[in-house]
Amino acid sequence: MSATFGGRTGRQGKLSQWLLGRRPKEAADEGGREALLLAAAAAGLPLAPAAHPTDAYRCSCDRVGCPTPARHPVSFAWQTQSTTDHAQIERWARHQPQANFITATGMVHDVLDVPLEAGREAMERLLGSGVEVGPVAESDDGRMLFFTLTRGTPEDEDEWWPCELDCHPETMDEHPGLRWHCRGSYVLVPPARLPGDAGQQVRWLRGPEHALPDPLSLLEALTDACARHVGTEAGPQGAAWPLHH
């Protein structure tokens, strides 16, 4: 279900091969969609059903010209609907066999969302330094998702780091390309299908069996990598996207 790394001996060589896409056999989907969703719920990630792609680039929702096809919840009540209850997730998965699922952030976990190449560089650096990285997902639309503990709700709201961390001019230079999904946001949880002709997906690189780390333990490596890679990737991968949905 996820890539597993052994001891430190030979770690760098294994990392380089794995990050180039030659993942070990144990990284394959061993239990199917429902098993992966239940594993995410067992790790404490609250889930809710999401839209799915139809006819290559179209979304299963009724909205004409959906701006985020197959990437959004099906219910406006997704924050209260999100759950880790296995029986409910099984019902959803079986009654909606094509549905993607989202996980609501800011409850148990946050997600640090970075351009793919920056994420690969940062993960190799972090793992090579012995840092506990936690679950990581890769999206075929060019993003890497680092799942972390949530910062919670601080007593002083002025200290809250909002989801649109990279959306304001005063923060762009400090956090180029980084999106911090926290309270009021969500991300697709693997396995998920994306629109497109090539069968694009969101998949686990390191599964939810890995403990959620403190986000601040990853932040420096991720922001440094983003600073090096920002502007080198065309299109939205180097841009700042709003995160409130």
C-alpha cells in the first residue's frame, strides 16, 4: 500500500530509484479501493464522497463547466458529513462505486501541498536526514501531498495560518508554490481518479500507516524546495491557488 524504506544502508540509492518511478512491488494497490479508504479512516482521516470523472474531462456533478472536475465533495455539508466510521464509508463505497473521496483537513490532519518536483526533492532530503515524513500522496496533475498533524485552533486567531498561505502578495516570496490545507479545506484521498485520457490518479507513495508528523518539521525543506522549483514548471504547478472551497 505504500513504499517502505529499510535501514539507512543504501537508502540514498533506493530513494533515487523509487522517486524516479521504479517503485517496489509492495507499493502496488494490494487491497483495492475500499481497503485503502478504510485504512485512511483507521488512521483518523475523516472522509466524505466526492465527484468522479466521466467522459474523460467531464465531472459527474450537474454543474455546467465545473471548475474542479472530480476534485470536489458531492455534498455542501461535507465538513459535517466527513467521518472515520467504517460502516458508513463501506456503505458509501459500495453504493457509489465510481466516487472519489475527499478528506477534510483541519480536524485531525493538515496537508502541505507542493509542486511534484519540489516534493520529490524535499522528501529525499527529509528521508535521507532521518526525519519522520508520514503519509505522502502523489497526484498525476503535478502535485505532492504531505499529510501532517493539524496545528489545531490557536487561542489567538491572529496566529492562524490560513489555507491561502501562498495566495497573498506578502507571503508569495516566503512560500512559493506551497498550499497549506487546514481548517475549511480538503484534498482528494487515494485512490482517486482525475479527468483526462491517460487514466490520471491520486495514489499513496507512503500510506496512512505512517504516523502523522508535526507540519513544522517538514516546512523548511518543503519551502526551500518550492523556492528552487517555482517558475520552472509551466501552468498552475508554479502558481498560487486559493484553497477555500
